[in-house]
Amino acid sequence: MIKSNSKVKSEKFFGRPAPDWFVSMVTDHFIKNDDTEYSVSDLAAHYKKTKSTIRNVLLRQYEKIYEQKFQPQYTLTKYGTTEVLFKGIFLKKLSSDYINENVYIK
């Protein structure tokens, strides 16, 4: 017999909740609400997380919120590696939309 869980209000936000650093991006003064671009490395250094953690959280939350696959734009760095750049306005909107749609935060 499957018990219904009254705490689950949205099937979209199943599993582990987003980390605090992701939720607080909307008010973080490090991230500007404009076209300034932030690399995964920049965000990893600021939030003291690994690059894979930053990338995975951003992509997973994007897919949950907008219910579509994220198509990152890769750029070539001066060191010959590829990097994904996120605009500040995109990061702020992503965090804001997560808060607006997630019933546990409201």
C-alpha cells in the first residue's frame, strides 16, 4: 500500500531540494542582474563548490523549472578548453523562478 505524502505539493520538485547557494543567487551581490557573464569556474570559486556541483545543480534546476533540456553555449578559453558561460540575468531569473514555483520556500 502506498501512502500519500501530504507534504508533496508539486511533482516537479521531487527529490533533494536545491542547495541554499542556488536559492540565494537571486539576492547575491556577486552576481549582477545584467549581461555580465560568469563561468562555472567563477561560480565555483565564489560559492566554494566544485565545478561539477555548480554545473549539475544549474542544469538540473533549469530542467525541473522549465521542463526542457538546457542547451548550453560552449566557448573556447585562452587555454584551449571549453567553458559554459552564464549571464547574470539568467542566473538571477533561474533562482527567482525556482523560488516562485517551489511551494516549500513560499
